[in-house]
Amino acid sequence: MNYNYRYRLRPSDVIEEQLAWTVDTCRQVYNHFLHRLNRADDMSAYSEQKLLPSLKKWWNDLKQVHSKVLQKVVQRLYDNLSTLRGRKENGYRVGTLKWKAPGEYRSFTYSQSGFKLKNTGGRTRLWLSKLGEIQLTFHRDLPDDAEIKTVTVKQEPTGKWYAILGVETPDDPPAKPETPDRCVGIDVGILKYAHDTDGTVVKSLDLSDERERLERAQRDLSRKQHGSANWEKQRRVVAERHADLKHKRRDFLHKLSNYYATEYDFVAVENLDTKGLVELPGNSRNRAGAAWGTFLSLLEYKCEREGTHFVAVNPRGTTKECASCGVSTEKPLWVREQSCPACGFEADRDANAAWNILSRGLEDVGVGYSESAPVETALPVDTSVSAKRVVETGSPTLKREPSGER
């Protein structure tokens, strides 16, 4: 299996200057081959990579960059082109690849060779060809049988440097059980981030203080003269505020997705059109901040890693249908209770949706289920249910993700 492990780099001033120079040189190489691509579109990444040795004869700076790094720059250009073509074939309106200005190109990648982890004086350091040894915060050990395939060095907008190690382990993921014992359906929302069929409610992460600090920093930035030293200083502050929001949100999503992937044998969720939901009028910032797409993507790969069934079902009608009898009832968004006029079944609106999601998931996958059908065991008729357990943000119930980021 393949994983990505992210570590903070702590380069010296000299090494940091070399890293910045390497990034800028790669940016210029990217623009050079983009110019060639714009003149003739019958080229390939392989044919262009073969031109790199001759390019070094008159472009002397390229001799100071590892050959694999330069090859990955060309590959990156053609990967971007392939992505554009794919979106165009799917009906999207796309433009053309644009030149990278300083600040728009922030990373470079070593593949196969040119890198090594070294233990110097009891400290783990990253050695990179043409650059030397760089100190890093090695906060998480790699698996014993893991082989490092790639190393990507990236500078965030905050100015901090990171190394992303792409590792491969020989072990295949565990087999998924034919008859899962513990099954769960999850309904996601804004106020209650997740409501599952076990009666657990996870409240949404409160980032109001972080958003307020970000807005203040952005207002201060708007008062600075663009491009001045004070503007650049304040830009870093804004970037720090953005990073703080991002890290807290991703930490919450990693813990929540890891909890469901490890505690259950079968997980059913809604196949949400997150982009379309954000574009709807009204409350779009809260929908974007919920990051449902990120949560589903993290949950999917963690389920694959743990040998857990993962299925995304069609969300249409999950809130309206009765989990007990299947009769659909129209109700506005502010009505938070499910009350079926046909069978008298009463439940929390989100709990009812979660049971419908689980039922659809089991039907779609067709796996065996050791208990009765969820529609039959959802909740007793005439019983009002909200939640058996409410999990606050930061609760120890949601354990930290044990392995590296994908």
C-alpha cells in the first residue's frame, strides 16, 4: 500500500536559500517546456525529458539540480495537461495552462534516487542530492518494511518548509469480511457534523475564534501598500491564520474518519455533490467549511486500509423516507423530527436519514448482515429519539490517526 508521511523541515539559512533557488529554477524549467508545448502539441513527456541533457549545455544552472527533479518537472507539466483534457472530455469548460509566476510554484520532487534518511548524532536528517543534509522534525516513525519511493519538498505560503515522503509497504490491505458484524450509516450536516445509526452525534468543530482572527488579519492586510515590506509581513500573518484553520479542521476530520474506519466493518455514507452544494445560494460558507468532500475521501482510503466496507449511496430522499415503512413525507429544513403519517414512526430527522443510508448501502453492496435488516431494527415505533451519545469536539473518543497522511 502507498502512504504519504509529512514532516516539517528546519533548514539553515544557507540551505533555505538553496531550496528557494531550486524551486525557482524548476519553475523556469516548467515555463520553458510550456512554451515549447504551446508551439507544437505533438510532444510527449518522454520525448521532452530526453532534451534535458542537451539543455544543460547552455543552461548551466540546471547542473545544480538533480536529474530526477528536472524529469519530474516535465512530467508535472504533462500531468496538468492530461487533467485539463480529462475535464474537457467530461463537459467542463477549461482554458489553457498558464505560466507560473514567482510564488505560484512551490515544490519539487525526487523520485527513485537522490534522497536518503540519515541518523546523525541521534537525530534523523534528510539528505538530498545537490542540497545536502536538512534537519527535520521526525515526529512519526515509518513502518519497518516501508520503502521510500518519492520525496517532495514544499514551501507553504507561511514560509515553512515540509518534506512529504511517499512510501510503499509490501503488505496488502486486510480482506473485507463477507458478513460484517458492525455496520453503520452516517448522515452528515452542519450543526451536527455526523449522526450515525448507533445513536452517536458528533458536533461540528467550532472555528469561530479562528475565523475572527483571520478576518482581522485580512483587514489589516488590506490597509498595507501592496508589495511593501509591511504588506509581506502581514501576508505571512494571514497565511498563518489560514494554516491554523486548515490544520485544526483536518485534524478533526482525520480523527473522525479513523474512528469509523477502525470501529466498524461496514460504513455507508451519502455520495454528496459537494461542489454543487457549495454553489447553492445561502449558507455557502458553512457548507464549504464543513469539508464534507475531504471527510468522505479520508474515510474511503482509511476503510480500504483497515479492510472495512465503504459505500457511498444516492442521497436523494434519505431525509424524506421513513426508515420503518419507506413512505416519503415532505418536510422543510427547519423541521428536525421525522413523524411518519403512515406507520406512526417518530425519530430525529438525521437519525432517520442515517438508517436509510445504511439500508441503501447494504442493498448496493449486497453483503451479508449478521443482524436483522436495519429498517426492522432501526427504532421502536412511537419512540422519539434524538441521540444516545453526543461527542464534543476534541473528545478522546476520536483517537488520533496512527499512520501517515495520504
